[in-house]
Amino acid sequence: MLNTRGNRLTYFGHSTFSITTPSGQVALIDPWVMTNPVCPDALKKIARLDAIFITHGHSDHLGDALALAKQFKPALVGIYELCLWLQSKGFENETRPMGKGGSQKIGDFEVALTHAFHSNSINDDGARIYGGESAGFIIRMPGGFTIYHAGDTAVFGDMKLIGEIYKPDLACLPIGDLYTMGPREAAHAVSLLGVKHVIPMHYGTFPSLTGTVEALRRETRGISGLEIHALKAGEHLG
């Protein structure tokens, strides 16, 4: 059984999650909320937001970051070039730029930026802007509960180092195939990370994202003690 140490993680669908600490601080990861076709209407009524963690600038991940930043003035955390773009939109005081391998504390959240193998650009009113490299996040919450949100990525060998260095309790891994890992590759990611709890993400939102939870279960059947938390949008852990 997964012990979240009093923290709560809620799935909004696709790759979007909220995390809430015991003190009530709230962060969003990849804040695609209002136009996310699988996000329940109840989750679109956000009451508090202290931080936004953005893995990369594609529209299904950057999502509603600008609108939410204007409303709540949260800390905006991402790779340096993405934060420069956010600053150009009027959020000079809110951005907390990072580089891969670096870490910082944002309220109740201790975050580190990891590698990801994926492209990264921002649609800025029809112009395609370079957004720096795509990334993943390690997020450590009160009580030591630690999650790894891989962002959009292929499997890569240094996931073993991520597991060894940060020892995440839970990994959120894309399985949709085509643009990210499919179930076969995600199964290798689970082995490299050494995690026992996984949430599959970035699948089923569009017809082209064909990877399934059932396929992931088949591919990981030889991994002893693994628990796959196939959350539906609106469900939570903790």
C-alpha cells in the first residue's frame, strides 16, 4: 500500500496532477485544465494555487499556465528558457527557473529537474518559440513522500540514476506511445527506476495515443511487488 504521508495527489487527466500538502499548499503539474477534454468540470474550479511545475511548453502541458498565473500569482517552475518566456508575459516576479540536476524549495515542495527525451516549443500566438529542453520533475513533499513526474519522454538509461539518487515512492509515467514511451518502454522505465508504485499518464486523451493500462500490466507482469494505480480523471491518492 502506498503511504503518501498525509499528502494528496489528484489526477486531472492526460499528464496533469494537483498535489496538496498537509498544510494545504497546492501545486499543479503541467496545468492543462480548462480545455483538457478529460478533466472533470469539478476540478476546473480551483480555489488555491501556490506553485505550477511545467515539464515543457507544448499546449497539452503548458495548458492554462498563463491564466492561472494571472489569477493566483503562484511560483512558476520550469527550465530556464521556458521561464524566460513566462517572464516576457509579465510574470517576472513569479518565475523560478531551473536547470537539469538542480533543485530548489518552493514552499512545502522540494523540487529537482531531471532529464527527459522529448522536444519542447511554445505556440506564442502562432509563432513557434524555443522553450529550452524538455524535463521531468522530482517533487519531495512533507514527510518525505517523493514523486517522479517524467513529463513527456522516451525511456533512457539514466532513469536508473534518478531511482538511485532520489528514490521516488511513486512514478508518473507516460504510456501513450507515438509521442512518448509506450507500455513496452514504460515497463523498462519501471525496472530502471526501481519503483513499486506507478501512475500511467499521457494515454487515451486522443485516438493517436494508443498505449493502454492493460498493455502496461502485461509488460510489467514479471516485476515483483509492482502496483499500478490506473487513476481515472478526478481520482486521487492520499
